[in-house]
Amino acid sequence: MALAKATITIEHSGQQFEVMFNPEEYSLNKDNNYASQAIPGLSSPILQFVHGNLRTLEMELFFDTTDARTDVRDETKKVVDLLKIDSQLHAPPVVRVAWGSLQLRCVLARANQKFIKFLEDGRPTRARVTVSFSEFIDPEREAKEVNRQTADFSKAYTVQPGDTLTAIAFRFYEDPALWRPIAVANRIDDPRSIAPGQALHVPALPFTDLASGEVTV
């Protein structure tokens, strides 16, 4: 049984095409950004999640029109044109890359063409195109797919008898392990030193300065 071809579908138009040859391999990449904040009395800085980065897909596509003696750029153009701004969207198109279990809604971020064989008149007939796709998630889809158990807004809270920072973190963040952002925001060196009647600032999560990307205290 022949191996199924990888396909690329342009989302808004439904136009679909197969790659000429399946890639030998591909890589999926994902990482997160964290900010660190030094707290007096602690042996190491605390880490605060800032934001997640989008997944990226990288692969090398092979094209060969030597037997047909045609310009291979007619084939590579199908991929490279995904970088162009669509007149209806005013942006490059969103595409779906599918190959077996690989399913990614994304945009083409980079394409590097390398031509390695030519006809007598100089037209290329063989090429390798290294492509990088970036996952595309719009705000509506993000809101539906991600369940964030974090505070939406900063809040003021008055410490009650018997309160601990972990209990307050559970009250506002639904996670007692997230007491450190409260300690940092209120410059509390000893988490056991809070007292009834004390006014606390409970920061929203992520606990960052959007302009600098650094933790705000």
C-alpha cells in the first residue's frame, strides 16, 4: 500500500494540494516563557509563567521535474505563495497541514528554496524547500479550548483570622501552590508573617508587566 501524501489545505478557499514527495522527517517545537524574581531569604529566584509560545512545524520538501523537463518553480510556487498576502484576508492565508496523525492549523512563516539541478537553458528541475509553519490560534478558539484557572483582575483582600498565603492562593487561583505571586506583590519575605486585618494585593495571573515581559512587584 502506497504511503499517503502530505496535504496542505488553504482554509478560507478550501484549495488543497499534495506535496510532490513526502518529507523524510519533520520536527514539532513548543516552549514556554518564564520570568524569574529574586526574593530575599530564598535560596533561588522564583519562576513565574509569562506565556506559552505557539507550536512550530519544520520540514524539508523535495521537488523534482527532471523527467518532465519542466521548471520546478511551477511546483515550489504552490508552497512559497502561502507567504503572500491574500487580497481578501489582507494577510497570508491560514492553512492546514495534514499527514497521517500530523494535523496542524498554521501559517507559513518561512520558506527557503535551494535549486540543485538545471536544464540546458538554466531552468531548475530539482529543489529542496525548507519550510517553517507557526501554529495559528485565534482568540475565540483559544477561549474555547483553554481552561484558565487564574484570576482575571487584580483584587484587594483583607487577611482573616486563620488565613495563610496558601489558603488565599486557593481562594483566588484555585491552586494553593500559587502563593508566591501574592508574596512577591506584597513584598512578604516570610509567608508565615501575615496577620489578621492586613490588606493584601492579589495580582492577576500571569503576574507580568506586558510592556517589558518582566515580573511586576
